[in-house]
Amino acid sequence: MRSRKLATAATLIAVSGLVAAACGDDDSGGSATTVATTAAATTAATTAAATTSAGVTTTAGATTTAATGGGGLVVPDYSKLGQDATNKKLYKGTGGFSIDVSKCPSDWNAKQGITDKEISVFISLPKSGPLAGFGLIADGAINYFNYIGTTGGIGGRQIKLDVKDDVYQAAQTKTNVNEALQTKKYAALLTILGTPNNLAIWDSTNEQCMPQLLNGTGGADWGDVENHPWTTGMQLDYWTEGSIWVDYLKKTYPSGAKLAMITFNNDFGKQYANAVKAGIKGTNLTLAKEELHEATAPNLTNNFTNLAATNADVLLIQTSGAFCTQAMAEVEKGSWKPKSVVMSATCGSTGQFFKPLVDQGLTGKDTIIIETIKNPLDPVLKDDPFVKLWVEQMTKGGLDPKQSTYFTGWVFAYYMTEILKAAEKMQGGLDRGNIMIAARSIVLPKSPVNLLDTGVKMEGLKDAYLTEFGRLAKYTITDPKVLGTFVPLDEKSLINVEGKLGTFATVKKASVAA
Amino acid sequence: MPIQLTQNTPKHRAYLAVAWAIAAIVLVSIPALFGQMFGLIAPVNIDRMTETMCYAVAILGLNLLIGFSGQLSIGHSAFVGIGMYTTAILVADHDWPYLLTLVVAVPLCFLVGVGLGIPALRIRGLYLAVVTLAVGAAFPTLVRKFESVTGGSNGLVTKSKWDPPSWTPWDRNDYGRSAWMYFTILAITIVMFVLARNLIRSRAGRAVMAIRDNEISASVAGVNLPLYKTMIFGVSAAFASVSGVMFAMYKQQATDTFPAIDLSIILVVGLVVGGASTISGAVPGALLLVWVVRTMRDAASSGNLKVFGVELFSVDFLKKREGGGQVATILLGILLLVVVFVLPGGTIDGLRRLRAKFVQVLPNPSWLAHRQQTAANPASAGSPAGSSGQPDPVR
Amino acid sequence: MATETSSESAGTTAVVAKANEQIGGAYRALEAFSAKRVRNLGILLAVVVVFSVYAITQDGGRIYLQRIFDSLNNGFVYGAVAIALVLIYKATGVINFAQGEMAMFGTFLMIDLHDYRGLPVWLAILGAMVISAAGAAGIERTLIRPFDPTNHLSIVMVTLSIFFIINGLVPVLYGIDPEAVPTPFPGAKDDFFNLFGVRIRYENLGIWITVGLAVLLISLLLKRTKIGLAFRSVSSNLESSRLVGISTGRTLQFGWALAAAVGTLAACLVARFNQPIDFNFMGKVLIFSFAAATLGGLDSVLGAVIAGLMVGVAETMLGGYVELIGSELALLVALAIIVVVLVVRPSGLFGSKKVERV
């Protein structure tokens, strides 16, 4: 009886204490304002001709068939960029971009994670669970960094990548990244996977002035240089990809067509779907049916029966993983034959998604996809020097050169290395402020990871997207028992909108207006 | 030679006081401890302890259902999710303070739990497990369906920060925020454990245990089956929702992938490994889930095992194999197997046996006699047995 | 609590008693309702007919037939796996969480035997079945038998740990890339025939027939052989079986081996529908199969298959015809229906009610 009274008293005290605490110390807000956004920002945003969803067109000057790289990209003089001579807290880049690190936390260290021997970088991605396949990106990246180490590194420094598993759970990503931030060991974060995962952390990384580079998702959000200057993406964003499809469909079906969609019910599936829906507004393309499927769906048979009932002209496959294969198989085996099948770039790996079709006696032929990155398993690229290098390093590192996901890791690692190299050249030398400037100012007239070595560019507040091109290609086979390749639709099929997308503000505005 | 203490004697009370005092000191000084020892970075490990407490309350709720009332449920994650999303929505969209959301989340979950308990009256055992599985599977899908409210697959981020208020001794930096969050959540955890203990020791608790042991006997003895069975579902759900609110506070975010069937299963694992027979089993269970599982996963993904900064071994083979990261799952399975074989009562059972080597607590005959006296003389204790005409069977 | 005032407790007791009575009345009503089997079947039939008429007027007869076909496919899939779950439950009274993973392992073994060792598909399947059975027998002997068969919680935990171990082992051994699955039936792109405009694939028919045969064989096994008799005896009353001289350990081991073999067979067939498969493919099917096993009654093999078909039908039909639900929620609605059915018949449609002794 006494112990109960005591317990009740303790409870009351605790509860009243909690109630006292409950009243406001949770100030909302906390958005990063560590960058002095210049007046140039607003003008830059309006001048950036962002003709996205409604009008992504193949401009004559931008298409290339010869490998001259992105229509005249000029590399800035990195040695003139970087830390300001008088104000050591100010870093300047191209396109009006600058960072004022006096707005960063007081214990912010520009040289964190950087020594004479090593640059420490951190990645969090799924290494176990159903999406563990993406985890190989980290292994591929480590392989590339090891190779760079053998060729002298970044001024003699080895790039070291620490990996944590987040099972693709945004909450786990947040925990991993928080811990990484608190250890104060890392110069930058690299290729965090998943849109919800990156959204979960980008407020804290920006607050803490931690470069969050080359996000492993095609979300259009990563172009938000105004509000989240420390976060960048890499891929052709899903929104633009969807818009390119719509553009292609408008040209191919000038008198209109019925569309049917199979969409993964998650962050990127929905982005594609929204892009298409926005793009076809006011055109004579109509959406006959959208089927959403869950990650836990064992097969897509029911979905396809529903889609087939519409007898649509075009099928859009917006998913990833084994579902890509299943979708193509359903189309090929069923009686409904849409005139065009367009698939998302997340399903682009022939080795991963088309080979199981061959094993089933199917082909997946005539599927249309937008390619950006080279496919290392493509026999056409057998003699490409970068692909050859990849195969050689894979074998050296004991990894499987038939697993194209390792090449994806190479892509991210390549860009990271180039950014670090550029940062080293900047005023003040290699430090985190310069890394961020480099990430926002990098220009590569020829990028060996891209098709046709197409170049890429970032330009501060004017151009916040790295990869802004894609090539419409159709999967073509010669022998149904062997993997085919993606053949470009025509000479005009390389669509390069480098510098046209602007930032997230412009992409978003276009999406709302469309 | 173990020391023998008889229950309720001054010696025993002194022992209890000392034990609780030590526990209190340890709990309160964790933030400071983790800053100095082993070269650990304080906020990281404080946060892990905070997360441990969130899991502990979730497992506690599950224990009330599975351990004490004997009803199997794999749908616990749904209630955690309801708590999480209630808090996230109220804080992110309506600017409520975090703690106030408890007022909404807990009754809501209690009602849903009671609602789930009603079909559970008819359905038993494994059939009930499948029903709860359905509930657990339903939640993430529903979250995605109503994405305008919940943010769908992108999740819902609450931007509120845990800045320590001015009357606390910490600064507004990482350490201060972690410490403040730790203590807030510690307070809630203590309240929940105390409530659970009171529940177990009350008449209602005994009724529930009677139902677990033999439903028919309990009903014959006069225990109101439907009332208690649904009530315990509601209470267990309420505990889960509190843990969900705590998770929302800790992560400052609600996602659709977290409150899924995987969570239910891992909570059951935590419960069994911790020990299902007492409520304190939730603590080692939660410690296991947060510390051991995390360490195993990190080891598997990076191919080497570091404990407190000391590298134990490095396995190159795993780095090369494509499925290498999955070793963590294998290790979890082996761990569970070992626990079931060696310590069927869970870790808490093992700890108790260890303690029994040093201190044994014996029941007190004189205390028992006093109780029997009171039972034989109802008038002197003022029980309702005589006055309302209905015998009170659960004594 | 012991010192409540008399009026307070009288009030609450009265309210509680009233609620008790009402719920009791509801019980009795439900019991009476579920007892009239023929009438319930009639109601079910009427619902099906009304729905079918609605469906055909909505989207046409061909789509209706196509959907029926799809649901049969999926249904046989769920039912096949459910058989394995039911067999273990019959024998031991526990749900084997590892059933799916053991079957998944068997499937990868089959693919290994076929693709890399060149065995023809049927032989590969049989080989995988034999290996699974042996493995399961071993698991029973080493991991399950040490426990008291009535200690359900511990046994379920052991099966859960096996789940984790196999789920982690397979990707380490076989990698994480999705694999195509061979089929023993003619399975090329053009192996189908047309029935009223619906494509019926030979391989699907083959699976239906195989599952049907399996049910038949298992029933014969259980009813006509000595070991089957021992199995039924042990599942009905463990103690008495022991007294009569039946080796319960051996019999349970047989039960595990049989369930594993059936599970592997089911998974090999199922995998073909859901290819390309990765190590998580059984996990996706398992929730449907649990639902089917429960709906049919956890100790009825035939019930499992019939319930599997019902789950498949509910999922496809509701997802296809009810716009509001759509494909994503179809599973949930199917589960909701199961909950409703269980409230009316708590032991499932074909399950046997347990008589409890005080």
C-alpha cells in the first residue's frame, strides 16, 4: 500500500514535470540559412530558360551525334574560385553561388575528414533486406577509390568510404547520418539512396554545413540550391525524364493516344507518374488507367489484367527491381499489345532486368527507355576505354564484372573524385567549403561515364542539376536467345537540356503551371 | 553463499532502496558517462539509449498482451505507427508541442485496440495471430493510400528541434539536445513502467493473468472475460502508441516503412530474448535490438566488426560476396536460437539466476499470515464482499 | 481496489454485467448463424451470382473470365503453400514461420540442380524435395525435439530463428539477383490455348493439376497408410498416442519432412508464376498463404486449397471491379473478409473445433 502511494506520487511529479516541459521549447523552423543568397539568385532563376514538362525540346545546337560533348562546355578556372582572400569565411563559386561559413555551427571545421593521407567520406544505403541489391553501389565506389589511390589519389590522399546499412528505411538513414555527423570524422556524405531518406536528412546536413553530394535518387528536389545549398543530386531527375517521354509521345502520336501506367507505389514511382500526368494536361494524350503496385506484390498479373482491359496504345512502366522484368513479361505473354512500351531508367540494366527475360524465352524487345549512363555490359562498348578500365579493376578487386550495379558505384565515385580534384585546385586548397563550391561549379566537357562521353555542368544558382541529358533508345535484339542492346531511336534522340533546367524552383514552377 | 532476505523486512527494503538508487544514478548519468568513457562521442550514444527506451516501451506493451494475457499479436507495429503519425501530423502541420500529442494519440489507440479486441473475443490462438498480422500489414498500405495527410512514401518530417529550455544546465548544441531529449524520454519511460507495474499488481492484472492461465476456470470463478480481454488489447495498444509518440519525438519524422510487419516481428524477438515473464524483460530486449543488432548490421555491411572502437575481426570474404550484408540476418537467427535453447526465460531469467547466487529473496510467512487474516475477516478490511452481495472472487 | 465503496462497485458491476449479457447474446446469435451450413452456402452462392452479373455488365464477359483465370492461378499458388503450413500445424500445433524460407531454399536448390548440374526439371524438383525433406527431418531432430511439444512459444521462436538464418544464408550462397525459374510443363511464349478469348497457358493448367494431385495423394497418405494413421493420431492426441506405443518423435519428424517436401514442390511451382525470383519471394506469398490456411481451418488440407482459391478470387475480383479499392488495397480487403469469416466461424471454414476440458 505504501509503495503504491509512493509510486503514485512519483508518477504525479513526473507528469507535472512533463507538462511543465511540454510548454514550448520546441521552436519550429531551423531551415538552413548558411548561404548568403545573393540578389543574383532571383534573376538567375528567371533567366534560366526552364522549359521543362511542357516543352522539353531537342534544340538543334544541343544535340550531338559526334562525341564533342555538351555543345561547348567551358571549364571554369578553378584556381580563381574558392576561399575568398580577405574573408576566410566566404567561399565563391560560379553562377553567383557562394557560401558564408560564419553561419555554420561554431564548431564547424573546414578541414574535417581531410588529412595529408586521407579524405573520409560516408555513405548510408541498403546492404540488407529486399533492396540490398543497391548496396553494391558502395562496393563499386570503394573499388574506384582504390583505383584512384593507386594513381596518386587526390594530391597523394586516399579516399576512404565508410558504409552503413539503412535497409532503405528513412528513419535508419537519419540515425546513421546523425551519428556520422556527430563523430565529426567526415568531409562529406556521398550518394545517400532513396528520396525519403535524403529528405529525412537534408535539413540537418544543411544546418550543419555538411556537403551531401550526388544523392542516389533522381528526385527533382535536389536542385533546391536556394534552400538546401549543401545538397546535390547527380542523375537525370525523374521529372525531366517523364517530360521527355511525354514529348516523344506527343511527336509519335500526333492525333492522340491512350496511356496506361504501372507504377511502383513509392517515392520515385510516384514522381514519374506525376510528371507524366502534368505533362499530358491539355494535350490529346489521355491517361486510361494507372495501376499502383506495392513492394510486397508477388506478381503483376492482376494489375496487367486491369490495364489490358483498357486496350491502351501506350504502356508506361515506372518501377524497379524484378518488377521491371515482370512487367515486360506480362506484356509479351498477354494478348494486349500496346503500340509503345516506355520504361523508366531505373529499369535500364540489361544484365539485371532483360537477362531473366531471355531465360524465360522472352525478349523484351522494342521497349523504349532513356539512357544516360553507359551500360558496361553492352557489347557495343566493349572497347570503350572507361568500360575496359572498369572490367580490369573489377577483376583485380575480386568483384563480378557482369554485375552492372558496380558500374553505377563507379559513376558516383568518378564524379566525387572529379569534384575533389577541382576543390584541391581552388584557393585555400582542399577543404570542405571548397568541396561544396566544386560540387556546384564542376564542369566536365567529356564525362566518360556517360553515353557518347556527353559532358555535364553545374553552375551555382543558375544550373543546379548535373546530368541534364538523355537518349531515347529502343531495346533491339538480333538473336532472341541472346541479350540485345539499346539502339538510339534516331540521330536526334540525344536530348541535351544542359543548363536549361535551372533549379528546383524553376522545375517546380513549371510543374505547377503545366 | 547467497545472502537471504525475507520479503518486506527492513533489510529487504534497504536492499531494494540501494538497488533502485544505483539504477537511478546510472540512468541519470548516462549522458555524462557516455561522454567520458571509451572515447565515445556522447550525443551518438545518448541517442542510442534514447532509442533503446522507445523500443523498451513498445516491447513493454507487447509483453502485456503476449506475456500477461497470453494473446498472440503480430500487429503491434500498427499501433506504434498510429502513435507516430498522430504526433508527426499534429506537430508538423498544426504546430502542437510534442508532449501534448500524447493526449490525442493514447486514447485514439486505446479505442482502436479495444475495437480490435472485440473480434479477438471469438478468435483464438493462431487464428488471432493472423488477424493481427492483417492489421499490421494494413497500416503501411493505408498510410500510402492517404498520402495527402501522411506524406505517403516520402514520410513526414517534423522540423521542431529539441532545444533544451533555459532552466536546464545544457547549451543549445548537439550534446545539450541529445541530453534533453534523453531525459524527456526517460521520464515518459519511467511513467510507463510504473503504470505497467501497477496494472500487473492490481485486480485487473490478476484477472488478466487468470485468463491467460485458464480461461474457463477464470470465467467460472467470475472474471469478466470480454471486459478484460478487450481491455488488455486496448491497454497494450495504448502503450504501443506512447512508444510511437516517443519514436516520432526521437526521429522527428514518421515514415511508412518503419511501422510495418518487420517491426512487429523484431519486437516479438526482442520480447522473447529479453524475457516474457516480467516487465523488466523489456529492457534487455530493447538493448539487444538497438545495440547488438545495429553492431551486427554495421559489421556485416562494412566487413569488419568494431566494438567500442576496437576492431575484433575483418572478413574480406563478406566484402566480396554480393549478399554479404545479409550475414547480419543469419547472426540474428543464431542469436535467437541460442537464447531459446540456453535461456528459455530470456535474458532477464539468466540475470535473475545470476542474482540468486548472491541475493535470494524469500517470501515472508508473517506477511502471508496477515493477508490470510484479512481475507477471513472481511468486515475488518471493509471489502465490498459483504455489502453488495456479490463475492469478489479474484483475491 | 480492495476498499472500493459499495455503491461504486455495484454501479460498475451492473454496467459490466449488462455489457456481458449483450455480448453473450451476440455470441449465441453468431453461433446459431454459423451452424446452418447449407443456408450459409446458399447465401454465399447468391452473393457470387449477384457479383458476377454486376461484373459482367461492367467490363464484359471476356475480362470476367480472364480475372477468374488469374484468380485461380494466384489461388492455387496460395493454396499450395498453405498445404505445407497446415501439415505442420496438424502435426505439431504450431505455425512454422520458417516454412516459406525452407521452401524458398528448396527452389534455389532446384534452380541450381537444373541450371548448373543439368538435371531435367522434374528430376531437379524431386531432388530438391528430397533434400528439403531430409533437411527438415534433421531440423526437427536437433532443434525441435528437445522442446516439450506443448511449449508452443519456444518452438515458434525456434522456427523464427530458422527463418532468419535461411533468409540470410540464401543470398550469401546464391546472390541477390533475381533469377528466372524453369518449368516442367511446356512454358514457352506460345504454349497456350484460347478459351472464349482468354489465354489459358499450359503451364498454369499443369500447376492446377499438380496441386490437385498433391492434395489427393496427401489425403490418401494420411488415411490409408500406417504412418498416416500415426500422424493423425499424434495430431489428435499426443499423450494417448505415446501411451499406445506410437513413436511420437519419428512421427513428428515424418510430418516435418512431408511438409517440407510439399512446401518445396509448391514453391517451385509458385516461383514460376512470380519469376524472376529473389530470396524474398516466398515472404511475399506467405501472408496470402497464412490467410488461406487460417480461412480454411488450420488443420484441414483440403480447406487450405479451397480457401486459397477464395483468397485469390477475392483479391483479383475486388481489386479489379471495385475502383475505390484498387489493386493496392485488395489484399487488405481480402484479409478483412477473412476476419469477418473468422468471427462467424472461429475455427475457419473447414477446421475442427477444439473441445476443451477443464
